Amino acid sequence: MRQWQTSWANKHLVFIFRIIVGGVFILAGISKLVTPLEEFIAVAESWEILSGPWLTAYAWLLPWTEV
């Protein structure tokens, strides 16, 4: 009986954790979608990870991927 209770509690904790993490990604994606693309490109450009057309593709795809 004790093992069933632990398994049941773990499943619910994992479900709650997944909802929280999913909510964080949805909020992050929506905040990027609301921001003008040029502004997000400027921010991503300051990270100096990507440049040129890759940066534009990244800035366009990332918010949709998060949502």
C-alpha cells in the first residue's frame, strides 16, 4: 500500500511540475511575440551568438517554439 501512495504522489508532483514549466515557456514565448521583431533581434544580436540571416530566423522561430 505504501508503494502505491508514493507512486501516486510522484505522478501528481511530476504533473504539477510539467504544468509550471509549460507555463513558463508559454509566458516567455508570448512576451517575445508581443515584442516587435526588430527589438528582439537587437537583444539577440547583443548576445553575439548568431549573425545575419541565422539571427533573423532565430528571432522569428524562438517565440513560436516556446509557445
